[in-house]
Amino acid sequence: MTLIVMGIESSCDETSVAIMRDDILISNVTATQEVHASYGGVVPELASRAHAQNIIPVIHTSLKYANLQKKDVNVVAFTLGPGLVGSLMVGISFAKSFAQALNIPIVAVDHLYAHIFASFIQFPDDKHPVPEFPFLCLTVSGGHTQLLKVSDYDDIEIIGETIDDAAGEAFDKAAKILGLPYPGGPMIDKLAKSGDPHYFHFTKPKVPDFQFSFSGLKTSLLYLVRDNLKKDPDFIEKYKEHLAASYQRTIVEILVEKTLKAAKQYGFKNIVLAGGVSANSELRQTFINSGKQLGYKTFIPPINLTTDNGAMIAYLGKILYERGITSPLNVKQYATGERR
Ligand code: KG4
Ligand code: ZN
């Protein structure tokens, strides 16, 4: 019998609803919230309001795209956390009432775990290989930077993580310094393409083992820009491409160096890249090239499944459901920084 799983993601600033038919993703519809662009970051109350407005239309569009009706859905998976409470609540409340009305089970999914498996998702016309367990995963998103030992879908161990800002945050804060709108990652990525990555030098942080730190890097950029603006008010305008390229190169080098060091030390053969920052063109390229050079198998999600999406929630929800895991109706969200 066919299994139809709906996945709902609403932890931050994307309202996204996906549908899987058995192992294949047949629909993934995302409403991105433009409202935060001028604020330099996500404004929680505005995010909750936008989710409340978007959720029903996105559900309808996703079902329509899949050529299905509400009654065809067998399981509803949704993001339980971590994220913004008001945003999470919109998706969770919808999922619970939808499931109750249809008398179908719900499966609560962890957002960070879901990111890890984005590169496993199969499309109708594109069946591709997936990594074998255990593998090393570098998750780089707006809120997290983690190196993980992934032994199974629910057996995940943190090898190292950031002690301050996340990689995505480092991109977003740099963009703010350069006067670019939120989210900064895609803007820096674009500017960097026409800049010299060795024009400016940023010192890499000295943090032990597999920890990361990005706040010093951001401060170096801030001081560099501030000092130069005193001498030349057009400094940013004249050098923004070089600034973006040099800053991006430094982040990519830090991420890839640590990942390869962990792969070597722990003896992993397969390395997976995940999270919003895995959309970064230089990171993707460097990750694949250095993996190839050193004999690792590397896996990166397709661009549309790098940033937050319902597909990764549907995928992991389906796996958990098939393992007999469902959630009670009183299951409760957890915010960023709270224990799951
Ligand atoms: O995974 P995600 O969508 O949301 C969280 O779970 O946090 O990640 C969003 C982050 C933002 O910080 C955004 O600037 C960054 O991913 N990002 C990028 C790129 N696209 C998105 N960073 C660098 N280069 C990109 N092309
Ligand atoms: Zn995310």
C-alpha cells in the first residue's frame, strides 16, 4: 500500500509543506518571508504572523502540486524544535488539528536531525546514492554549526560545535556590516564571485579540536570596515566584492579544514554537508574537491533542500513512522537552546 507523508516546517522564517509518496518527494512548497530583510535578522513576532497567514495556502498548494486531496494523507510530520516558539506553534497546532480531523498519526521531528538527511531525499526522475552509516556530517545553518557522528537516524553524537556564532550567523552579521539585507549568506556568496578571495586577510580563530568560533572573525571585519571608512567613506562600495570573497574564503577554509581533520581522526569514509550554509557555492565546491582529493565520498543536498524545507521533515518523519515511532497529541515544542 502507498504511504503518503506530509511534512510541515515552520521553525524560523520559511513556511514549507512537502509531500512524499513512499520514498519519493512529490511536492515541496515554501513561502519565504521577505518581511525580515531590512531588520538584519528574523523578527520573531513578524515570523509568527507570516506563518499564520501562509500555512493554509501553502498546505493547499502543496497538495495541489502533488495532485492529492487532504484525505489521501496518511501521516503528518512536523518540526517540534529547535526554533522560535511562536513560529513552531503555528506548524505544530496546524499539524495536530489536521491529523485529528483526519484521524491519522503525527510524528514530531527534530529540525537539526532533519537537515542531516536532506541529501538522502529521492526525486521522481533522479534516484541517487545515499551514504552508508556511520558517516560524518557538517551541519551549518543560521543557528548551528556542528560536526556530527551519525550512526543511525536516531543515533547522533556531537563531535564538535561552535562556541559562539553559527556559520550562517557569521554570514548574516557580515552582510549587516556591509549594509546588505537579511539573509546575508546568499548576498555574500553572490558578491564573492566577482571578488579576490585573498585581497584581505582575516586571522582564523584558535579553538581546540573540533570546536568552531566565528565571532572574532565578524569583529575583524567590523574593525577593518570601520577603520577604512574613516579614511574613505566609499570603502565598502569600492571593496565589497573583495571583502565578501575574503571573508567567505576564511569561513569555508575553517569549516572544511576541521571537517577533514575529524574525518581522518575518526576514520570516516563518507562525509555529508547539511544546513542553510550548504547552499554556499564555494563551500559546496571546496567540500567536493577536497573530498575527492583525499578519497572521501561526499554528499551535498540539492540547492532547494539546503535551507529550511518541509521535504526534510517529511523524509525523517516517514522513516520514524516506519520504525513505529509516532507522537502523542500533547507533544510540546522546544525553543532554540532548550533541551529536546
Ligand atoms: O538552515 P537554515 O535555512 O535555517 C536555520 O535552521 O538556521 O539556514 C539559514 C542560514 C542563514 O544564515 C543564511 O544566511 C545561510 O543559511 N545561507 C547561506 C547561503 N544561503 C543561505 N550562507 C552562505 N551562502 C549561501 N549561499
Ligand atoms: Zn534549518
